[in-house]
Amino acid sequence: MNKKNYILFLFFFVPITFGFAQGFDWQYSPRLPFKFPYLFGGISYNPGYTLNHGNMYLQELEQTKLIDCCNFTNGTGFSNSFGLDIEYWQTGLLSFKGRLSYSVQTAKFSAPPVSVPRVGYLATYRNDLNSSLNYINLDLLAKYRLFNSHFSFAMGFEAGFLVSNTLTATESVVSPSFERFVDGSQVRTIYDGKMSNLVKFKIIPKISIGYDLNLGLSTYATPSFSIGFPLMNITQTAQWRAWHFDFGISIYRGLLFM
């Protein structure tokens, strides 16, 4: 490449790729110069869906001893997360993101129905397990703009610390319709309280795709979709892992300028 072509290459391509921290040309006029931000702060909201897989036994006190009354294997749930975000653009294509958030993650497991013989009929019962786990999370990701567009791919991890939890286990009558428990109801509570054997600290590897939307001078929004992988068990004594599928929106505003 001769010197003339090299200068033309720098003039036409380098500003597009590296001149603007996040790819937006907010300098609307040469008469109105604008310093481009490279550090942004913002807020985010991430609702999600979880797929839970496990091998957990629920124990119930019968007379003077604990017995395994049912086994839970698969469940679904939802999550909601609210956070404070920061994004640092090292180049026009590469940024590093951090998020401090509070999340609530629910899960519901249902054990296969069990039939018990009664006088003249079979009674069928189902056990359900409902949980809510509350975390403080720190997300760290590296993000790369794809094909010089505003689409991006990011990967990193989420570290979470468990702050509280609730757990409710119930038994319900499936059939026949006239079957009742001793108190006359068709649903009884086996356990209502907290889980003591949960892992306090979690690490979840994550990947995500997103798109940066220009909202005006030094402001943009990033809708995204992310997947969290079940690296660790949620409990210390039983198998319970969860896949996380999150849809999120973050809104950023420039903090520091070049």
C-alpha cells in the first residue's frame, strides 16, 4: 500500500471504527464540536425465565421420624432484576460492562402424582415445591460490536450472593373430587419457611446479544437477550441447577468524555 492509499484508508475507515466510542456520531455539525463519551452510567431492568433441573427429596415428619415423601426433578420459574450499570468503551468496537443488581428468582417443582388405595377407590395426590431466592449480583462482561454495526455480542459472568429465601411445600388432592384431608381441605401445607442448605455464593457464566439504540446526545439504550449456564448447584446437599434466559433493557448516559 503506497502512502497516498494509506492516508485515504485512515481517513475513511479509522474514524468509522475507532473515532466514536459506541459508534454514534453525535457531532451533528463541525461548528458544534462534541467530545465523545467513553464512560457511561445507567439503569437496567431484566425479566427472565428459568429452567430448573434437580434431584431433591422432600422430607416430612411422620410420628417420630423424617421420611422422604416425594422427589422433585424438573421445574420452571421467573426472575426479575433491577440494576445500576456502567459501560466503558476501550475502542470503538470493544467495551467492558458492569452491573450491580438485586434479583428475585422463583421456581416451582411438581412431583409425579401418587395414588393411594382407600376403601372402594384410589385417591391421587400431587406434591408441589415453590421457592423464592433473593440475590445481590455483580455482572462483568466484555462486549464487541459485530460487523461495525450496533449489534453486539457479550460474554462474561454473574456473581451472586444470596440474601434471603422462602420455601413452601404443599400436597394437593388430584382425584377424586370428594377426597379431603383431615381438616376438610384439598390442599395441605407440608412445609412453610426457609431452606438452610442453599449455596450462599453463585457464579453463572453468561453470553448475550444486544443492539444499541441512539437516544440523542451521549445517550443510548441497549435491549438484550442473555443466557446463563448452570455451572453450580443451588443447594449444598442436593442436585439443583438452573438455566437462565433473560430479556433486558439498559439506558446509558455519558459520564466521562474524551
